[in-house]
Amino acid sequence: MLSSLRGARGLVAPVSLLFLLLPLSAGARAEEPALTIEEAIRLAVSRNERALASGERLEAAEARVSKARAFFFPDVEVSGAWSHRPYERATTVGSEQVVLSKYDAFNSTFTAKQVLFDARAFPVLKQTRSERDAARYEAAEQRRIVAFEASAAFLMTLGYEQVAAAADRRVELARQTLADASARFEAQITGSNDVTRAELELASAEREATRAHNEEQTSRLALANLLVAPVPARLDVPVALLSPSPELGTGDGDLVETARQLRFDVAAQKKRAEAFLYFSKEPMTRFFPSLVGRADGRWTNEAGLSGRNTTWTYGIDLSWSLFDSTISFAEARERKALARASALEAQALERGVELDVKTALASLANARAAVDQAGVALEAARKNASETSTLYREGLANALSAADANQSLFEADVARTRELYTLGAAVLDLYAAQGLDPEGKEPRP
């Protein structure tokens, strides 16, 4: 459904690890409020330029409807003029002197036109209305896409943050192992190789921690750019998104039909096809006659021989295009082809909803299974690391085994994080395929 969602999968915070990490950061960040995913969505939708630009395009479509509707209203024009002459002309008619042109002449005209009938106006108005409706759905869809991108970026940032925390824990464990190895070497219980291996593990752990913190910072910058706002140090974990209910994703047949009704992109494409259909009807309406009623009035201070300062007329203008060198037929043919192509695109988009929904359902099922498997592996890695650490302190294991156990724990920790993010992204994918918002609710156009 959304390539930006599917392409962004990589990391997210494990819920179990979160509750381990919260006490570590709560003291340092207690004063700063956490950014929730709902607030991130609100910031992105209200500030991101793509969402705002879609609203402006909708405003332009509304203006085009008003422009097409104006065809049914009269046009009224008033003009006036003043002229000064160096002389005045007059003549005598009978016994009365009549001024033909004065030193200062004033005149004004009034013209009103009203279209009484023009068949072209009706398909044009219907076309612009359909385009306006399509623009409304497209604006809502653009806001929805931005909301999903913000959700995915939020999860990614949170995931990198937790991976960085896991890397820090690996560093702490490596330092403890190095301290134990150094103490054992000084007591001549073990050889220098254990110290060297512990130093190598610490260097590797610090390198991974540096990389993880750099990825976290990069992800925060990307999230801030999407939200058009700075990202607080604390991010609130969307537990509901990372631990969806078992009922989510059941009844795929009903989900497909519901998605076809809710998807804004499908509705927008249908309206575009409808607009093309009305657009294709306009050329043939040119062969109907058009009637325009008009009224003209004129006032002047130079009555002249007529003796009238005010004159007015009204009437009806008729125009009828009987033949236009087949241009209308060619345009009708072209537009009908475009209308059929647009209808086929709408049909393909609507048919693709089933693929989107079923693909998202399969991804969700696989993600749930992967989270369970990664959780089992993480518990086994924790148990192994704890047992190996105990054996090492008792002299029953060497530094190599301790370092391997530490690395395995880190890798299992990161794998669990990645699988949880994949689960969250799968939930978002399903919501997107269904036409819902990132909170699983029906959005409004």
C-alpha cells in the first residue's frame, strides 16, 4: 500500500526492553514530556508542506467550481467617459437652439448579459464538481499518507533508540567482563589472553554503540524534518501498536470489501474517471444553439437632435455552430478514450485493494510469529549470558565464552527489537490497506 512504510522496516522498541530502559532514563528526563505517536501525527498533518499543499489544491478545485457556476449568472458592466472640447457646437431647429456638442461632455453605458441556454455549461459544471470531489479525496489521502509516514518514522526512531540502549548495555557488560578478567589476571588465576579477548569485546561493543547512537540521531533528524518540529528526547512507546489484539486481521473477505469503501485513493480515482466522462460529453453539446439575453443603456448630457439624454435597448442573441470542420468529433473521440482509460485505472486500483489487504494480513501473521520466536531466542540468550558470566567468575569458563555470550545477547536483543518494529509496521500496513488512519479509525475526507 505505502512504499514508505514497507521500505522503512528495520528497528523498533521491544515492549519488554522498554520497561527495563524506562527506569534508566526517567531520572535524567523526568522534566521533559514524552512525544506520543498521536502528537507526532498531528504535527505532521498540520505542518508538513505536502499535507498543506493538498489543501491548497482542494481550494483551487473549489474555485474552479465557482468559476464554472458563474456561467449561470449575469454579467453586468458599467462604463463612463468625460471629454473636454475647446469649442461648443450648436444649431437651430425651428425656433429652438440645440447644442450638438458641449465643452464638457459626459456619457455612461450600462450592459447586462444573461446566458439563457448553453448546453456546454452543464457538462463543464459537472466535470468541475467531480474534480473538486476528487481533489477532496486526494487531499484526505495525502494527509493520511503523511500520518502513516510520521508513524513509521516515529517507530523507527524509537527502535534505534532502544538498539542504542541495548548497545550501551553490551558496553557495560563488556567493561565488567574486562574488569573481572583483569582482576583474575592480576591474581594469576588466568592468562593475559582473557584480558586481550575482553578488551577486544569492549572495543567491538563500543563501536556498535557509536554506530547505534549515530543511527538514532540520523533517524531523529528525519523525524524532525517530517514533523517540521524538533523531536523531544523522550518518545512514548505506542504499546497498542506493538502488541495488537489477536482479533486484528480476522475476516479478510469483509476487510477487503470495507477497504474498497474506505480507501480515499480509490474514491478519488473514481471521481477522476467521472470527471473525464463529463469532459467527453462537452464537444457534442457545441452543436446546440446558445441563447444570450442582453440589455444596454446609455446616458449622456448631449441630447443632440434626438432630445434624449437616456436610451436603452434589450434583446436576445442566438448563435448556432452547424459545422466546425469535425473538430468537435475528434475531441469527443479523444476525450472518450481518456475517460475509458481513467475508468480502467480506477478499476485496477479497486481490484488491487484485495492484494494490499491480503498481503498486509500475511505480513501481520508472519510478524507475530517472528516476534514470538525472537522472544524465545532472547530469553535463551539472556539465560546463556547469565550462566556463562557465573561460570566465568567461578573459573569454569574463559573470556572467549563470556564475550560470545555477550555478543549473542546483544544480537538477540536487536533481533527482538527489529521483529517488534516489523510487527508495528505490519499493523500500520494493514491499517493503510484498509483505508484507516494510523490509530485504526475511519478517517474523514
